Amino acid sequence: MQNSLFFNFVALLLTSLRLRSFNRFDTFSRAELADAIDIAQRTETTIFGISTKAGFLGSVPGVEAGTVKDRGDRLLTQLCEQTGGQAFFTGDMLELERAFKRISEELRTQYIITYQPANQNYDGRTRKIEVRLRDRTKANRYKIRTKTSYRAVRDSI
């Protein structure tokens, strides 16, 4: 049996900006969404995002907690889901507290699954993966949240 080290990095992104593009409000960075996702995937970082753009004193017309309405919401959701995390959209303190609680619960109930792919060519390409329950009758009781792909690069550790 080979000794292995597993690191689990998590990033929490808390934002209240109404983004029209990924870097509209970022005047220093030249990174695109694809770059941020790539870096997070390469470093095995799971990103959870909490958007508070609906505000806590009132609501923004057309924005409800738990809904994805505009491009910024879709980009935040894409960033989180492609790194194995989840995006939350809150409109009040109770929803914000629930989002933190769900993230905390998820972090406490994570498992690490490894496998050796048949294709051992480390060519840097993106490979699709799917994890599902063997017993489909348990699918209603358990929620599996995983990354949907990985980059085939050789470990540098």
C-alpha cells in the first residue's frame, strides 16, 4: 500500500456585487472564469459562494433567495459547481445563517474517493467523471455532490 497525503482546501466567496461579467468590478486581474476554475481544480480547492445581493433590509426586484437570475449568478454557480462546491443566494440574515450551516454540515460529511483511470496519459486534458450510488433506491436519502471533471496532470508532490 502506498502512503498518500490528501489535502482538502475550501474557499468561501461572500459577495454582494451584481456582476455582469466575471471581472467587471476587478480592475487589477486579467483572469477569466475558466482560469479561476482551472486553478481551483488543479489545487483541489472546493469553492462555496454566498451571494447577498438581495440585501438584508429589502429585496431587489426580481431577486429571490435560492434563485439564479442574472449572468453574475450563473457565473458564481458555475464556479462553485465545477469545483465541487455550491452557490447560495440569500436575502436575509436567516438565509445567510442557513447557508453557513449547510456549508459547515457538508464539510463535516465529506469523503475522499480515489480511483486509477484506465487512461494513464497525463496530457492535461479535462476528463469527465460521474459518481453515483450503486443502490438507486438510496438516491432519495443521500445527496452526492462531486466535481464533474478533472484535469489529467501528473501530481507534483
